[in-house]
Amino acid sequence: MIVYQKTKAAFREDVFSNNVENIIQEQVLQKLGKRTGQPEINSWRNSLQYMDRVLSDSQIPEDSGVGIEYQLPYSGLRIDFVLTGQDEAGTDKAIIIELKQWSEATATDDDGIVTTFLGRGIQEVNHPSYQAWSYAAYLEGFNETVYAEHIKLLPCAYLHNHPDNGELTSSQYTGYVEKAPLFFKSDAAKLRDFIRQHVQRGDHSGIMYRIEGGRIRPSKQLAEALAGLLKGKPEFILLDEQKVVYETARKLAAKATNETKQVLIVRGGPGTGKTVVAINLLVALTKQALNTKYVSKNSAPRHVYKRKLTGTIRGSRFDSLFVGSGAFINTPANTFDVLLVDEAHRLNELSGMYGNLGENQVKELIASARCTIFFLDEDQRVAVQDIGSEDEIRHWALQVGAQVHVKELHAQFRCNGSDAYMAWLDNVLAIRETANPTLEADDYDFRVVDSPDELQQLIYAKNKVNNRARMAAGYCWKWTSKKDAAQMDFQLSPTFRHRWNLAKYGNHWINEPDSVTEIGCIHTTQGLELDYIGVIIGPDLVVRAGEVVTDAMARDQYDTTVKGRKRLLATAEGRELLDLVIKNTYRTLLTRAMKGCYVYCTDPETAAYLRRRMTQPA
């Protein structure tokens, strides 16, 4: 939907009358149903004055089109400014201009990310060139009018208050700046020349109107390019029952309608290939011209599997296929053909940074698509906010009359394919009684080490082979390095001094070569796998007199997975939930590796218990 659409001449008249921001404000309320805060009104007033000066040139046609605040379909994202017209050859063109009022920004080591002052402090945000380019890539890949009618999109960014000091054009951003040129405070003339170069004639074919009405479906070019990414990647090959689930999902997606919605629940434990199936479905369904998204609550799996698929951490035209579970709060019913919800056990009731938006993520996901596929392992619910369960999914599916189907993935390819190890963990952590009171997984390298230094040495040695060994821990240590990179969060011995993850590598922590020196957490490891993992069990899980005892108060005070623990500890039901969350956290960490798991316990009695239980029943 586009909020404001007029000719260049009419736009300049609105600016001249000092009324353009009021017109836009009224249209936002009328068309989007949203009230606008004063900061955004001020930004329109200020930035559009600068655009008016750029357009005050007779060589830019008076009847070229101006679009302001175009909301990308099926998202809350809006393009600041679009200028439409034709070049000398009669090619339809739309110049996408991202407007920024920043006067200062700083480069970071993260791909396509900068820091700048917004609101009340310094925040990490997308580089303006990345932002403008990603909007264009979305339209080129999914707006049928754009790709079928060959409308040429030209993204760029105009930072009218920011000097060209080299921060935003440093080498790590070169790829994005080449795709979407940057224009700074002193570059008004350069932006004018850029517009002149591409728009020599007015908009006589209603370019913006046509884009706005374009059907959203993946282009053949994007679908074929996506399918090509799977070739030669053995980690995405489907085996046995994975193929059965895949074919079942494709059939359900094909027959789903607005009136007969389909919900598929795919049960599967750690390492059964849930994500492999999901990625294959994303590729296949997109190739079938079905509007499909891969959804997960945690960002790490989205980024890591996108990187596995594309071979790069840099932004690509496939970015919009991978989204968070909180992105469907205001999505109209049946907007998407298929939503592939990975790690569905991690879904929350509410969304947003402060957990105060929406109603229920399961409900919103089912409502938003004709077919919703949930990949589920209820034993990996590792936060008190996690509501993803089969009962929850069935409840909301019933509300909209959706047909519910269930498939299971049994064969697991992690932990050297040892079902015995998985069952032993459930027994030894007192999650459930199993027929495996002792560890009989001779083909899986499980050890309880005597010291953190031994753990460190083992992981360092294994990592030299192929960069697939990492250390991880329960969240019992303060993350002081987040604010001061010189600090060490873990100081378990004179030679065992390490930081928590995320300080530098973000969502790609598990793949970065130097991240072997950092300690991972549940958020950067869940849904992912290694060859070897070293797990530090902290004081939140100890053994006393042969009984596994959990202590939520031993977790760091900022651990959101046990949010509200004092209140929860006051009831039997709350204590049971906290106990399960802590046990599931360690179960999840202890099942991340294909070939071996090494454990260091900060509590000696707990270490002795694990060693004893390897050969003796309780």
C-alpha cells in the first residue's frame, strides 16, 4: 500500500505550502490505520525539504511520479521515497530512496550493520545501502508486476545531514554501496545527476500504481536460483522418512485453500533432520510459485541455515524468505501459501522486544497461511515463555477449522545415530524413565572431564580438524563482556578464561573460526549441530544424594528463559516448569554434536554422579 502518490510538480507544491507532512500523516491514519508520533512527522518535514531541493531541476520531468511511504506487501516495512518515470529508451524505472536524518554513524564488524543514535541511545541498525537494496530485492523477487513487466528498480540512500567521513563507505560495505549508492550531506547535486540519468520522461504508465497492485508470488528466476543452491550440498539430501514427510507436506500445501486450511505437525527429536526437511520444502514450494517463508523464533538457525544454503553471510535476495515468529501480528488471514515453522517448541504467546505485542504466535501463524507446517520437539522447550506444544497447535487449528495431520521423524543422525545415548540422557537427567539406565553408546564419545582446562584442550584439538567443535554452558555466568570486551565472563581456572558468545560474531557464532575461544549458550546452539561439543554444567543443575536438583536462582539475573522465577517458585506448578526448563536446556546442549560430547561440572558430586551412571543404574 502506498500512503502518498502524486506528480513531482504536485509534491513540490505540497512542500512549498508547508503542508506535506500533514497530508502524509492523514493518509497514514486513513490507509494504514496508524497514528503517527511527532518524531516521524518531524522526519517527513525535514527530509522532504531536502528532496524538494534535489527535484528543483527542470531536467527532471514535472510529471514524473512521487511515492512516499510505500508499505512493502505482507510486512510493516515502508519505503521512504520513490521517484518513477522512464528513460530515453522508454524503460519504466523506479528510483527507491532511503532517507536518513543521521548526522553520525559508525561502522561495525557485522555484515550490513552500523550503529547510530536513535531515540534514547546508540543502536545497531541496517546500513542504509543494505536497507534500500533489500527493499528492491524483495520487490524484484516477489512482485509479479515488477519482474513480469520489467520495471527497473534503482535503490539508493540519501543521508542529507551526514558528512562523507568514510564510516559508511568502508570496505565491509562495498558490496551494498555498489548495489545502492550512498549520497551524503554535500551530495545533493550527485543525487540529482543520478535521477537525471535514469528518469528523462515522466511517468505516463502509472508505474507506482501498477507496483502497488502487483500480485505477490516468487519469480521464476528467484525460484530457480534458490533451487540451484541445493545442488552439491550433501547436508540437504533427504533420507528415508525425511522424504516421506517432505512429500506429505508438498501434497498438503498443494491442496490447502482459504476454506480448507492445512496444518502439519512434524514431531522429531534432536538430529532427526527437521530443519533439512524445512529447507528442502522452502526451495521446492518456492519453485512451485507458492509464497512460502521459513520461520523460527531464534535468529541463529535462520542465519546459519541461510548461510549454509547461500554460502555467504552477506545479505542476498533470499533474505526475505527467512523471518522471525513475531512478524505476523498484523498479517491478514491467508496472506501466505505456506509457513514452515522450525523449532516450533520455542514459540511464545506474545511478540516484540518487550513481549507485549500480538495475541498468540501459534494463532497468528495458522491464521496467516493456508498451510502451516510446525517442526516440533516438546523436549526442547527451554524457556518459561515457550508455549509451542502439540496441544497448543491443535487448539488454534480447531478454531479456524484447519485439518491437522501428524508425521514423525524417528531416525536421528546426531550423537552418531545413538538412540541409546538420547534415552540415557533422559534417564540420567531425570526427565523421564527410560530403558537405558546406563550408557551403552559405545560408538559415541561421551566423557566427563576433571577440569575446565581438559575440556578446553579437547575442544581445541577437535576443532583443528574442520572447525566443528565448540564449548557451551548454562546461563549461570554474568555477561560482563557485552559492555566491556576486555572482560572475561568465565574464569574457572588461571588458564580457563573465556567470554560468552555474541559479543562479536552474532548469529553466526557457531561457524566463525575464532569463536572456539568463546562459550556458546542455548540461543546460539539450539537447532544447530557440531561434531563435538564441550558442555559446562553450572550450579543450576546439581546432584544431591543421587537426586537431580535444579535451582533457577543460580541462573544469571538477566536470563530471560527463567523470567519471573521468584513468582514461579511460589507454586508447585511453577517449580515444575522451571525444573523442566533447566533440564531441557542441558539436554539440548548435550545433544548438539554428531561425534562426541565432553562435560565439565562445576559441582564435583554432579560429575561423580554422571561418571557412575555411565556404567551403573541409579
